[in-house]
Amino acid sequence: MCRRMFFVLFIAQLVPNATFMTWEIWIPPFVNRTDLLCPSDRCALDPTIYVTTKNQCCTCQAKPSWKLDLVTYDLVLEYTRRGGTAQLIGDTTIANARLVHNKGFLSKLPNNVCQFVNIVEIEATYNKISSIGNISCLQMLDTLDLSYNTIDSIGNSTFKNLPLLRELRLINNGIKTMEPYALAGTTMSIFLADLSSNNMTKIDLSNLVPENRFCQYDFSSNKIVEIVNEQNFQINVNKIYHGGFVDLDANDITQWFDFKDLGIDDITILGKIMQFGLSLQKMKWTCDCRMEPFLELTQDALKRIWRDYYNVTCWDPPEYRGLSITEHFVKGDKLDLLICNKTSADKCPKECHCFYQPKNRRTVVNCTGVGLTLLPKYVPEGENLTLLFEGNHIEYLEHREYFNRSYTISLSNNQIHTISSNAIESIGNNAILDLSGNKMYELSRDFQSFDPCITKLGKIKISCDCDDDWLVDWVKNKRAEQCKNTTEIICFIGEMYVSTIDLDLGNFCNDDTNLTFLNILIGIIIALLLGICGVLYTFRYELFILKRRFISKKCSKVYPYLEYDVFISFDNNDTELRIWVMKTLASYLQVFGYRIFIPCRDENFADVREEALIDTINICKNYIIILCDKYHTEETVWTTVEWKYIWHSFKLNKERQIIVINYHQLESSEVHENKLKAFVRVGKDIDFSNKKHNLFKDIQDRLGSPIRTNYGLKCAKTKFDARSLHNNELFALDI
Ligand SMILES: *[C@@H]1O[C@H](CO)[C@@H](O)[C@H](O)[C@H]1NC(C)=O
Ligand SMILES: *[C@@H]1O[C@H](CO)[C@@H](O)[C@H](O)[C@H]1NC(C)=O
Ligand SMILES: *[C@@H]1O[C@H](CO)[C@@H](O)[C@H](O)[C@H]1NC(C)=O
Ligand SMILES: *[C@@H]1O[C@H](CO)[C@@H](O)[C@H](O)[C@H]1NC(C)=O
Ligand SMILES: *[C@@H]1O[C@H](CO)[C@@H](O)[C@H](O)[C@H]1NC(C)=O
Ligand SMILES: *[C@@H]1O[C@H](CO)[C@@H](O)[C@H](O)[C@H]1NC(C)=O
Ligand SMILES: *[C@@H]1O[C@H](CO)[C@@H](O)[C@H](O)[C@H]1NC(C)=O
Ligand SMILES: *[C@@H]1O[C@H](CO)[C@@H](O)[C@H](O)[C@H]1NC(C)=O
Ligand SMILES: *[C@@H]1O[C@H](CO)[C@@H](O)[C@H](O)[C@H]1NC(C)=O
Ligand SMILES: *[C@@H]1O[C@H](CO)[C@@H](O)[C@H](O)[C@H]1NC(C)=O
């Protein structure tokens, strides 16, 4: 009765807020024991506990039944010497035996502890124990609490053979070293280990990643500066690590873990231990590139399941001090701010700022506006360089070994005017090259391997010529029009500036098709001109005659020096013709008052004949040529001479007229003298067989009115004469 009351009270004390908790047997799948009781209500229902499975909850909440039942047996301890050695007194075979001895003088565990094989719990805090010793014999040991002693190291065999050791507390001992696999290994299954407030400077990965499920390992407030992997512990990718909570708060770790050094070549393997909780608070974190890959990997998970123990803040660099890594960098998507500076030792040019930026997978060499006059000789190692050389005074783009490792090369706003071929060759085709704002006046053909949309040349003016068709092709083929605002090449060609986008070299250069066309055109024009000239030349007399007729019509002026109205030139060897001229023609005209000069009749033979002829011709207003087949031949030398001077006079004096009477009705082809021929051609001759019977009237019309002066009485005729001749006219026309 009394004992039972005690039991109820105990329960109430142990879990004051859960008086009505129901405990049920829980057999962990990873340890061979059946004595654990788990508060099933709590583990199934309490949402405030970060649990996903009953096993995980019970790993933290379960208690051995003897703790709840109070069916334990406390052993009695007896000091045997002054140095803190002691021994146990009691029944060595009794079950659920406990050793509780706090605030004593023990320098080590009792000598005869191995005789009490059923010990389940040892609690010896605030003693002077400096070494745990060989406790492999305690096969039933469940709880070991040696906090506030002076244990300085833990070997890998200390807990190795304690298969039921569930709870280990070694707080504040000054432990400096803990060997690999000291806490975790295939034969151990420690649910809870508290090694906080010790002096450990490093911790081995094997002790952080137990294969079996655990509740919490607390290494907080040590002096840990790094996590190491001395025994080359490997995460087994085929195993499921259920994990637990690892507390590393308040240590001296500042640099993020180098997972490669930890033997984790592929950090995606860390996905295996993603269910682990890791608290890394109260440390002076250096927020740099080393942190980035892990955070990037866990970015999605971190955003989804926020846990307090990821509340990690930066200490360095100063500008990030106090910023939460998860809040600011991960959730704020600013992982690109996590960089590592490169120094001169890493081959960063001394004027420049170089850094590795894992988020963008690049190494940046920032030499913006630092006054470079040459490209740096060297830059840091790395495969994906971003070279920012803008705003300097660089004049030559020469070859550099690092160009083929560069993804972005910005050389905008420099003074570049010369580009070497091998420099261009070493720059990858997909590299982003920015040469805008330079002083380029020529563009080498090497550029045609670039995409004008990626290679920014800015607006450059170069001098182009007909060999630059590659330029036009380049611009057209690579759709440069769309990126006109980044690359536009203006050609100076044919005395004007033309954008290559609109440039048609054909307009400036004679290519083959245009050449033929032009030649033909010019040929035709020349031929036409020649033809026209030829025609004009051939028909020059005809044209002259036509022109004269037009002008002379208007000419009605009186020329006082003229003595004769008409000079009749004909072949006077032709008797019939002579008679017709003298009797018919001359008579007819004289009737109308025309003064006529007929060489054979009126010539003064005393004169030198040719001079006299010239004089006569000059004082006659018009000329009648009676064209017969012999008019202009070698036989009729005289008419030939007459004709020469008549034409000459005609040519010089606009008012004069030549009337050609085609006596023999010659065709133009039968007339050999060109000027005469022209008269026949233009129809300026008068057909002798004028069928309209108005030969004389025609002649008279053409002669115009006679010059009525007091001179030249020889040629004056009376009206009477004219009338008498009238019949002759009819006669003549009847011929
Ligand atoms: C539990 O013990 C049995 C035999 O007693 C053994 O076959 C089994 O491997 C053990 N399991 C574990 C997890 O130790
Ligand atoms: C610890 O004691 C066991 C016997 O209880 C013995 O077999 C083992 O070799 C000892 N280990 C060490 C490290 O001395
Ligand atoms: C335990 O540590 C010793 C040296 O301290 C080493 O030789 C041995 O291999 C280790 N054993 C295990 C299981 O790690
Ligand atoms: C552990 O470190 C603390 C603080 O540095 C120091 O006072 C103490 O003496 C160290 N303990 C041991 C056992 O070295
Ligand atoms: C994060 O840690 C700081 C101190 O290191 C604390 O003030 C803050 O409340 C913590 N935030 C969360 C969400 O735990
Ligand atoms: C890198 O260098 C810049 C300028 O020197 C400095 O402001 C920054 O804090 C440094 N960053 C890191 C992570 O060291
Ligand atoms: C190289 O850097 C650029 C950003 O500058 C990035 O977009 C690209 O993915 C990187 N390439 C590789 C192969 O890492
Ligand atoms: C490079 O440096 C210039 C001037 O120091 C700065 O304005 C610019 O933001 C820097 N660029 C990068 C990508 O760091
Ligand atoms: C870059 O060029 C150098 C020779 O100048 C060559 O040795 C190196 O392999 C090249 N690197 C790449 C990434 O092509
Ligand atoms: C260049 O033009 C493209 C398309 O017209 C446009 O999307 C882009 O914003 C422009 N860039 C600049 C710097 O004007």
C-alpha cells in the first residue's frame, strides 16, 4: 500500500504536466532491448515537438522501465585510500543496481565496479575522476553521468562495448580530445550525449554522424575550431541516416566546413543527413564563399522547414556582421554576396579586386577604373573568369594566356585602337566581349567568328571598302539588327557614313552584274550619240538648208548693194536647156521685174573670169540652179566653180536663197555633190516636170518680190514683156 502510493507520487514528480500520460513499451528497431517505455500520447499528439516519427520522438522521450518503476538498488561506496580510490559494497548480482555519488573525492571509478555486472546507472558528478577507465564489463549500463570531473580524453574503446549505453553526460570536464568513433559506431547506440563545456578543439565527423538514430549530441561551449575526418569516415549512401540533433553552439568555428577536406567530394551526399539538426549559433562565422555550396544545396530545404538551430549569424566580413545566414542570404536569395577575396598571392593584379563567387560559378577580376594602361600580365587561376577592365587607358588588345579561361571580358571605355589577331583567336566565341566606347577605326576579319549580339562593340565607325563583304554578311547572318543598340558598325564608304545593317556594297562597288549593265548602257548611249552625230554629219547640209529656209523667210530687208534678183547657173553646153533658160525662164521672170544674171549671156569677158564670177554672185540676191545630169561633173568645170561660190555666198548670207530646179529629175542618189544632193533630199528642189503646172509660180514664190532699185537696169523688164512671155510658160510646162 505504502509502496504503491510512492510510485504514484514519483510519476507526478517526474512529469508534473502529464500526470495522465500513458507509457507503453517501445522496442527501438536499432537496439536489442525491451525495457523502454515511451509516452505514446505525447509522441503521437504533441505538435510542438519537432518530430516526424514515433521512433524519433521516443528516442528522446523513452525511459527504461526501472526508472519509472523505481525498482532500483543503490550500491554503497566506500573509500579505501586517501587518493580517492573506493570500492562498492553490496549484492553483486542484484538487478537494476545504481551507483550515485555526487560531490565526492573519487579519482576514478571504484576498483571492483566490474563485479557488479547489473549496474544500469552511474552518477558521479563533482568528483575528481580524471579517467573513465575500462568499463567494457558493464554490459547493462544505461546511464553514465560523470559531469564536473577532470576527464581529459575519451578513447575509441571507452564506450565501444556498452551496447545499452543510452545516456552519457560528461559536462564540464576539460576534455581535450575525443577519438574518432568514440561516441558512434556499429556497437553503440547512445541516444543522448552531453559533452558541453569542455576543451575540445576539434571534433571528428564520425562522432557527429552516428548510424543509429539518436536524440541529441551536445558539444556546445567547447573550443572547437574545425570539424575533421581523421579516420576517413564515409557516409554510406546506401544507408538511411535518421539522425538527431547536434549542438555545436558557442564554439570557435569561423570558417565554414570544407566538405572536400571532410572526404565528401559530392556535397549532395549531405542530403543523406538532411534530417539531422545542426545548431551552429553563437559563433563568429565568416560569411564567405566556403559557405555558399552547402547553403545553395540546402536552400530549398531551409526555406521549407525552418528550424531555430539554423539561426546562424555572420561575424566577418564586418559589413555582414549580425546578419542571419538563413534569413538574409538563403531566404533573401543573396548567396551571390558570399565570396572569397583573392589576394596578390593568388595572382590578383595589385590595383584590382579579385574574388571567387561560387553562386555565379565565376572568378571576378575587377579592375574598373584603376588607371591600367596595359592589360594585366596575369590574373588568378580559375576557369570562368569575369574580367572587368572598363574605364582604364588600355590602348592595345593583345593576347593574354587567360583569355581562353574568360567568359566575360569587359573593356568598354578604354582607348583601344589596335587589336591583335591572336588576342581575338584566344577569346572563345561564346565569350561576352565588350569593346564599346573605344577608339577603334578598323575591324579585323577575325571578328566574324563572334556573335554581334554577344560581342558588344558599341557604335564604331570604321572605314570600309569593297573587300569588306564579310562585314555585311556577318552583320546580316547574325541578326545584328536586333542588337543594334549594343553593336553597330558604321562604315565610311563612298564619302558617307552608312550603318552596315543598311549597307549594300553593290551601291558603292562595281560588281560583275552591275558592270555589264553599266557598260551596255554606256555603250548604247555612246552608240546613240555616235549615230546621232553620224546622222547629223551626214545630213549636215540638209539641216543647214532647212534651217536657212526657216530663217530667210522672216528676212524681208532690203540690201542696197544687191544688183540682181537672181543668178541662174546651168550647164550652157546643153543647147536645149540654154534655150529654155534664156527664152522661157529668164523671159518669164523679167516680166515680173526680176533682174537676172545669166553667166553665158551677161558675163563681161574682159574680166578675169573667176573674180568676176565671185563679184557677180555677191551682188545677186538669189540663185537658181538648173540641175541636170552634167551640172556637177568633171566635164562641166565651170558650173562646178559657180556652184562652189554660190554655196559659199548662200552660206554666209542669211537672206539668200538657192532654188534648185531638177531639170533631169534626178534622184538624190544620182547627185554626187553632197550639198546638191541635200537639196534634192530635203525636197528643196523644184521638180521640172511639175505636174501641177505651176513651176514658174513656185520659182516666183521662192524668189520673193524683186528688189526695185534704180540699179541694174539690165535686168529690168517691162510688164509688156512679161505678158508676151506668158505663152512660153505654158509651152515650157508642156514639155
Ligand atoms: C538482436 O539480437 C539478436 C539475437 O539475440 C540478433 O540476431 C540481432 O542481430 C540483434 N539485433 C541488433 C540490432 O543488435
Ligand atoms: C577491458 O576489459 C575487458 C575485460 O573486462 C578486456 O577484455 C579488455 O581487453 C579491456 N580493454 C582494455 C582496453 O584494456
Ligand atoms: C582506435 O584508436 C586507435 C588509436 O588510438 C586505432 O589504432 C584504432 O584503429 C581505433 N579503432 C577504431 C575502431 O577506430
Ligand atoms: C579548459 O579551458 C578553460 C578555459 O580556457 C581553462 O580555464 C581550463 O583550465 C581548461 N581545462 C583544462 C583541463 O585544460
Ligand atoms: C538568433 O540568434 C540571436 C542571437 O544569436 C537571437 O537573438 C535570435 O532571437 C535568434 N533567432 C531565432 C529565430 O532563433
Ligand atoms: C573582400 O574585400 C573587400 C574589399 O577589400 C572587403 O570589403 C570585403 O569585406 C572582403 N570580403 C571578404 C569575404 O573577405
Ligand atoms: C560562368 O560564369 C557565368 C556568369 O559570369 C555563368 O552564367 C556561367 O554559368 C558560368 N559557366 C560555368 C561553366 O560555370
Ligand atoms: C567593380 O568595381 C567597381 C568600382 O570599384 C564597382 O563599382 C563595381 O560594382 C564592381 N563590380 C563588381 C562586379 O564587383
Ligand atoms: C588556354 O590556352 C593555353 C595556351 O595558351 C592552353 O594551355 C590551355 O589549355 C587553354 N585553356 C583552355 C581552357 O582552353
Ligand atoms: C537593346 O534593344 C533590345 C531590343 O530592342 C532591348 O530589349 C534592350 O533593352 C536594348 N538595350 C539597351 C541597352 O538599350
